[in-house]
Amino acid sequence: MKRPSWDEYFMEMAELTSTRSTCLRRQVGAIIVKDKHIIATGYNGAPKGLPHCEELGGCLREKLQIPSGERHELCRALHAEQNAIIQAATLGQSIEGATMYITHQPCVICSKMIINAGIKRVVVKNGYPDKLAQEMIEESNLNVEILS
């Protein structure tokens, strides 16, 4: 058995984290790592204590036929990246200079949060159809790598 690289190792953890997601459309996991230590994890789902989409009879975005990558504000869920950043803040952990491993490329809202949080490197496994997010990432000094 081949020993995984650090990127492969942390991406597998992001994938495992995504299995906690309650989103009916896309299960996403995120891990924030600094100095090869996990600082925080996150997956997409409804805010603490609120019912999940499944409990409410389905996904609002599906009902409204909103295409993937558009109108992110019309969703009950926090994104995995948002939950990981919030978790780090709640625990008082600095994430400046950290690496974030995400199962999917971040949307524009998450991209802006990642940039402002001072995360310097993002490793993703899958793409996401958000052109504005890609443009903002390219304008910033954020290093985004696709792990194949």
C-alpha cells in the first residue's frame, strides 16, 4: 500500500468530513490545516439547531430551479468553508497562512471569506461553476491547486 502524500491525506479527511453534510444537492467537506495540523473542519448544512432541508420537504434551490453556482443566498445551508472558518474563530485559532482542503472549488462568497481570512493555499478535488469566484481567486494571491 502506497503512503499518501500530505495533500492526499488531508483531502481524504475533507471527503470524510463531507459525509456529515445534510445538503440534498451536493455534499462538501473542508479542512483547514496549518503546519500539518488540522485547525478546523466544516461541512455544508443548516445552521445549528435549525431543521435541515430534508426535514422541510426538500431543497429550496431545487424547488426554485436555481442553477448550480448561482444565487447562493437562496440556500438554508452554510457552506463547508464557512463552517470551517467559523469553527476556527470560535476556537480562537488563527488560520492566517493556512491551507484549506475542499472537496469542491469554493463559490464566490466562500472565496471572498477565504481571501480575507488570510488562507494562502486551497487544494480542491472537484470544480464548481462559479465564474466570478474563479476571477476573484485569480486576482488575489490565493494559490488554488486541483488534486487529481
